[in-house]
Amino acid sequence: MFIAMGTNILTSPANAIVDIQARQKAAAVMNLVDQSLGYYANATGSAYIEREHLPTSPPTAVNMTGTNITSLANATAQTIVSQADYQIAQGLADKALVTFVKTAPLTASNNDPQTILSVLSGLVTFKTAVDNLAPYNIVEDVMASPIDRDMEKAFQTS
């Protein structure tokens, strides 16, 4: 039997399938987050930039608790220009979180609990920011880091 260099001989075909499924689930979660961000931009009249056009080194200073976002949102709450888009953004943010909680952490190829917790924390922060009408740039920063950065680490999605 020939084993390619760099191949893990302990990885079975079943594990490889699970790995592919995990990447697909991670991609689905990121798609939901991207869609939510787009609808949030429409809802608030902000300019939406697709994820692949964001700077390659996302900001690392986004380390907020729900309380901080709530107080920030209360101080500088976004104005809703489209209630329908805002409700869609909220629903997609919720669906991204639920999808991640149900499926992604169980099959992460990295299996690094800290990275998984970072993505989960980012998704909770993202949902909280959307729900509390945080400024668009804050919501976008949360999507870029930790969600996008750590999702790629955990599931090697790039």
C-alpha cells in the first residue's frame, strides 16, 4: 500500500468524509454570517463589503462581552431603514449560531477546544451585536475576527 508523504496513516476514509462534512458545515455557517451581515448593512443603510474584499489581517481588538456591546449600542445605536432586512439579518445570525452549535464543534479537524470556543464566542457576540443594533463597523469586525479567522483555523476552510 502506497501512503503519500504527509498523509496521516491513522486517518480512515470515514474520518476523511467527516472532515469534508465539517468543512461544508463551517462554510454553511460562514455563508449565513455573510448573508446576515449583508442584510444588516441594508437594514442600517451601511455599505456592505464582501468578506473576500476585507483586509487580510482582521482587527484583533474585538474582545467585547454582550454587556459592552449593549452599552455601546445604546450609546450609538444604528438607525433601521429597512425593518424587513433587519429581521432577516437577525434570523440569519441566529441560524448561523444554531447551526454551529449543533454540528460544527463535533467534527472540527483541528479539535482545538480554544479555537472552537473562540468561534462560538464570536457567533454569540455577532448575534448580540445585530440584536442590539451595534454600529455596522463593530458587527463587521466581529465577523472578521474572531469568526472568520478562527473558523479557518478550526476547519481549514480557506
